[in-house]
Amino acid sequence: MTAHQWRQSLGAISVVSSVLSVKIKLKAFDLKEDKGRKECEIYFIEHLERLGKFVQSLTMTINDFKDFYKPDLATSHVLINEPIDKALGIMKDSLKTDGIDVVEKYSCSEKVNIHSNEMMQVILNILNNSKDNFRGKGIDSQRISIICTDSDNEITIKICDNGGGIPEDILPKIFNPYFSTKNVKNGTGLGLYMSKIIIEEHHKGSFTATNIDDGVCFTIVFNK
């Protein structure tokens, strides 16, 4: 499972490193001029800081799964969009490279007690599954929608895509351990299983998947 999560951050590191390398090889900045040197400095500092965040994510993943079965995991009181934003930050470049449009609609105004890093891992799992599905099916106008709403008693997150959905005979099995529709190289069959444990056992919420008109929708519900 750790290896599965590391692929996300390692992929992001690879993309950013390649971009920096291309900028140098193409001599994208005029280093003879003050303006060009300043633009180069700002650009590289920004991307190096992103690389640092991806490395931090690798470390957090190790710590999170090392302590996965400990009953005293620390929670934090945060807006639910914070772990979503962290996950999108890691996958931003790979989603953009694959031409996947992400639509965010947040109307959650209340904070909730969650294991923030674990929630980020859940979001990463769902996003990566959609990305892999798009690649396998060659969907045009690829789109992932992330919708967060709250009511008097619940906070709901819906992550939906237009990737054609999951066959009805397979849908009930996707949360089973070691069940995967991917090949051995790309799938462990643990991502959704562990995500369900995180949501339902660590957070006492619910985690479900349903087919919609043009894809699949994963729904996470927390009680306030």
C-alpha cells in the first residue's frame, strides 16, 4: 500500500524534474538580463518548493501506514477541503498532463475532526483510479468533479468522473482486499479496501460507490 501511494508523489517529482530540465536545455530564460535572471529564480524556487512538498508526502505516507492500526491516531480540526487540496497538489501535474479537467464545488463551511493525512490518501486513491480508468478507456473530455456539501448532521464529499462507470457485476467487489481490475504492475487491490477502513473504521463514516449516467461517483459521508 505504501508503494502504491508513493507512485503518486514519485510521478509528480518526475514531472516537475523533467520540466526544470527542459527549461534549462531550451535556455528558456535570458540570463544576461536582470529580468530574465529574476524570472528564472522565481520559477525554480517555486518548483523546488513543490518538490520539497512531494518529498514530505513520501515521509508522511510511511508514518501514516506505520501507525495505521494504532488506536490513538491524532486528529485535527480542519476544513474538509484541506486534505482534498493537498491531494490535488500532488496530482496536479499528472492530471494536467493526461488532459483531465478537475471541477471543484465546495460549500462546506464547518470544520471536522479527521486524520488529515489519511484523508489525503483516500482522495489520492480515488483520483488515481479515475486517472487509470481514463487511460484504459480513452475517454474524450475527461472530467473529475469534487463536490462537498454539509447539512445539520453530515458532511458529504462526492468525487465523480465521466469514465464510463464500473460494470455492475464488479461494483460490489471493488472494496474487497486484493480485488483489482488493473494489471499486476499497476494495481494492488488494496487502495479502495484501505480507504474504506480509513473512512468507516477510523472516522465512523460511510464510503460507497455508485454508477451515474457517464461514470462512477464515490461518496464519503461524515457525521458531525
